[in-house]
Amino acid sequence: MKQLTEKQILDNWNKLMKLIEDTFDGERKEKLLEMYKYFENRMVTAPASGKAAYHNAMVGGYVEHVLHVTDCALKIKNLWESERAMINFTDEELIFAAMHHDLGKVGDLDNDYYIPQDSEWHRKNRGEIFKHNPALQYMTVTDRAIFILNHFGIKMSQWEYIGLRLTDGMYEEANKSYYMSYNPDWSLKSNIAYILHQADMMATHIEFDEWQREDEEVSNNFKKAVVTEEKPKPSAKMSEKSQDLFDELFGDK
């Protein structure tokens, strides 16, 4: 299973902070930085999902996913624009919605959204690395995101709200009335929601592909080791404790 190094986690956090510095200004930037400072210790390690087979179910997975969706959204917007689609929103609005579409996954003001799965059966049979925190009042991820932004006094434009609100597409039952309106007057008047949903889907599927490739690589390496019956070689920098464990596992019996 894919894991991020401490350096990768820190680098991703710094990229997120730079994105805020470069994209926003004035009072809104100050309030955003205040919110991110409040959640920093929790957000920097938060996973993006709970199951290994979903996407980025790992420490630091949330921030990596948010950066991935934001990058995909900007690229998809450029593609739509090159095909003469109507773009009636700014890059700032697109980035804001992409950055915060999953904000509810950091939890509430006091509690994590995900906590480690302590059931070995669920970890082994269902691939659940994390589970939902039972201490939380139930809200959809989107509703909690909007609640948190409101708590910190961070205002949104109409397009930012629509984009953030509908990023999950029709995977969220409440979104159907926006996407499936049969009254032309009620149809979406901006493409921002379609672009964000495509970006989220794109990032999620690519992250799944990365997990699948790494899972297959681990499996293939294990099979090769079993077939060749080769002993792994100890590292030259192995600590005394690690050396003892190595000798115990692979030393001559």
C-alpha cells in the first residue's frame, strides 16, 4: 500500500500554504490562514478515505488529494476553455472550491473525521485502514465543509458555493436536483460544478491506479522472493536492534 514519507507530507503541506498565499489576498487570505493554522496538526496527517482500495487512505492522503484535484481542475478548465466552453468564473473561485470540497474530512472543531481502524478483521477482510469517528455529529462531508468555512467567517461567491457543493456529482443524493433539472430555468448556469466533478473523479481514479500498481508490485516481489528462495541482504546501515531482528528472521537455523 502506498505510503508518504515525512518529507513528502511536509512538502505537500508547504505547497498547500503557498497556494493560499499565491491565490488569495486581503481579509479572506487572513481568515483562510487562521483556519488552516487551527487544523494544521490534524489536516497534515489526515487520510482522504478510509479503505485501501478507495483513494489515498494513508497518513497525509487528504492534503495530497486536495492538491491533486486542484491541479486537475485547472487543467480541465483550460481544456474546456480551448473547446469554447463558457467560463464565467475565475481561477481563484475554481481553486477555492477544489481546495475545500473535502474539508469536512478533517472532522469538526474538536474531533478527527477518520480514526485508525482497531478491528483486525475489518482491516484484513474489508481493507479498512481508518473508520469514521463515532464521536462526530453526523453531517455530509460537504455540509461539514460549509459549516467549518462559515465558522471561520470565510465568505464564498455563488460559483464557489455551487462548485464546492456539487463536486461529488450525483454520488451525493442531494445533488440530483441540481444536475437533473428538467426546467431550463433551473439548470446550472456555470460549468464550474462539471469541471470540479471531473477533476475529483480524475484524481480519485488516478490515485486508485497508483494504489493498484503498488499493490501488484508488492505482490509480484513477494512471489519472486518465494520462488527464488533468496535471503534478503541486510543493509550496511542497519541498526543493532534491526540487525538482531534480521538475524532472527533470516539467519541460519
